[in-house]
Amino acid sequence: MKIINLRNLKQTIFKIILFLIYILNLAAFIESQCSTKNGCLIRKKIMSYVTVVGKNGKPNIKRSAINYKILYVFTDRLIFYSSPNPASAALEAETPLQLNEQESRIERVIFYGDIILECGKYKNKLCHAQEYRNKDQIESFKLIQKKLKNNPDALCLLIPFFENEYHKSHDKIAYLCGTEIKDLYNIISLKQYLSRQIETYQLKIALDRYNGFNGMLRKQFNVVLKTKEGQKPVIAKIFIKGIVFNKNDLTAEMIKYFSFYDLRKYAYGAFKVKDGLAKKKIPNNWSEGISPQPHPDCCIYLKGETSEEVFCVANKSGGIENAPDICKAKIDKIYQEIRISMRGIYFAESFHQIQNNKNVISNCKSKEYISFRHRAEKTIQNSIETDCKLIMTYINSDDFKKKYDWCKKNFFDELKLELRLMSLKDERVFQSINNCIYNNKSYASIFSVENFDSNEIFYCIFL
């Protein structure tokens, strides 16, 4: 009996400590308001929407409203805060509030580790609505379209997030929107700023392989897995650092786990079978033991250091799907998710080597610097093909020169900020990246004004 009482006492003390921490965090937020001392970077008022979740844990569209809210941007989270005047764009002054008032006005806290970045060349940017696939099927976006008549496709940023779990994709989502077309300049700048804050946070915690963030489920698919006992219909759950294959039945028993770290030796090491065969990266007998013979468009081959896996798209009955037109779309989605995860792993490995390996940090031709250069190159391409194209397409009130000057500034700002992001605030790493990439004469043409002005990168899009 004494043991039970002691256990209950410990649990009670633990709950009290957690409650006190919660109170202290809120108190710090109230007393200092938005300041760098409590990790607050920006406080602004913006037309926005965030999913309100009912007591049953499901989204309540009827209670979720699109109006002006106060947005707090912290180093690790976003806070959506009810405004005293949600119909006005004017930002109210911060005033001290009682704890219960403070709690009642917080509509949603979204932690960066729960946010999914799905746009940009590296899938490391928030999306404008027009970039988001199947946006017209999202119930919340239909509300946005009814409320905002002035190009919400371009003027709204989408922020999908997990927050524990959801039953359907897009159950939990936030929007940050402009109301006039001239707001597009600021919306793009906000997108770049938030995307960089979110990715920096995610990359830092991804450096620790055992951080809970690395266990975040991104997507899951029904596939057929090749095993020693024969082929099995399974659910492939793609996490940030690997794939879990579970039985596709009521038991959901785990059959196998494949770590993406096992693919490092062969660079990205994951191949769509059709491409892998063409490049002679996978054996010709890859399908041995699978029946009926699967189509190369329908399968993925994982070539690891310690093991190799083959899985194919499953049809509704759990068998092999052999219709190439159906397979290709599904395989492309699976492959894209694997590539996104591998890019994060490759970044973490490259950063670690540049930070700690003396032979690598002085070798500008190393594969680590090449991968970082590739990131920088894709960043400036995205600044033209997405950001600049939006400005050139939608802003009709400004002349071409003003828009051109903005695009040019954005091009170089994005490059410099990307180099800074890749250093993760390590000054020594930043100087090394700067010397080996930005100041490297071999890459001068890539990051030059001439490259920006060239037909291939700029005028071919707009003329």
C-alpha cells in the first residue's frame, strides 16, 4: 500500500511541476510580450485562418473563421491570437492581460516540428495556395475563396500541420493571406522568412537521430513487399528517417523497418525500378519471387549498405497493381517522399562532416560542398520560377523595371540567406560555405548577375 501511495504521490508532484512550467511560460509571454528574451521574433496582424478542433479532436469548420488575427512568430512555434477588432488590419498595442484572458485569446499554437513544408525545389518552402495540389478539395480553402475574392490562390500561404494525429490530410491547416494584390510583395517575403525559420528548426533537431521529430509520419501507402517468405500486402509508413512496413490487416503487426541512413553509401540509393534498370543501378533479377511479374513503372528498389528491399504498388485487393498509368502517379508520390527524407539526411551528414572533419572543411570539391552548392542553386531557381513569376504575373500596377529590380534583389537575398541557413548559425561553417560556394570562381557564373539576366533563367519565363 505504501508503494502505491508513493507512486501516486510522485505522479501528483510531476503533474504539479508540469502545470507550474506551463503557468511560468504563459506568465513570461504576458509580462514581456513579444521580445527576443522569450524567443518572440515578430508580432504582426494579418488576415488568417486556423483550424479550430472540437472536443472530439476533429476539425470544426463552422467555428473556424477567416479574419484579422495577431500572429506571434517565435523561434520554435507560431501563435495565432484573437484580435479585439478582427475586422481591422490595424495592429493593436500590446497590453498586460490576466492569465485567463491570455489563454482565451490564444486560438492555436503550431510548433515548427509539426509543420509540413511541401513547396520549393527542395520541398523546404511553404506553399502559395495555387501551388498546392487538390486545393479545391480542401473544405477550409472553400471558405477562404468565399471570403477573399482577390486572388487567394496567389495571396494565401498554406501551413499544414500534424499536431498529434489526423484522420484525413488537410484536417489541420492554417492560412496567412493578403487582401490586396499589392500585398503579394509582403506575402512572399513572409513566406521566405517563415520557411527559413521552420526549416532551420527542423534541420537542427534532425541532426539528432533520436529526436522525436524524426519519428514524424509523412505519408503512408498500400504496397506489396518482397520478403524471404514471399510477397506480402503491407502498409508502407514513410517517416522522416525510414519506412515501417506493417501488415495490412487488423493486427497492423510490424514486418520490417528500413532506415534511410542505410542508403547513404549509394548517395540517394532509392530508385524507381524503370530508372534504376536504365542506369544499371539494380540487378536484372530484381523481381525474382514476385508474382505476377510486376511492371517496372510500379515498383521501387532500395539499395542499402546492409540490405536491399523491393516493393510495388498494391491494387484494391492487395495484389500487384500492373496498370502503368495508375502506378506511375502513385510511385512518383512515394519516391518524392523518400527523396525529401533523404535530402534531410544528406544535409545532416554533410553539415556534420564540414563541421568536424578537417579534410572535408578545406576541400571545396568534396561531395558535401557539392550538395550544398546544389541547394543554393535550386534556391535561386525557385526565386525566379516561383516568386518572380508571381510578381510578374499578378502585379500590374508597377512597371517592369520596378518588378525586375525586386526580382533581382530577391534572387541575391535568397542566395545569401540560404548560405546562412546551411551553416545553422555556426560561423566557422558559414565562412567555409561562403568561400567554397559563393566566392568560388568555379561557380561564379551560376551566382552572377549575368546568370540572372540570361534567357535561360529569366527572360524565357516572362517574354
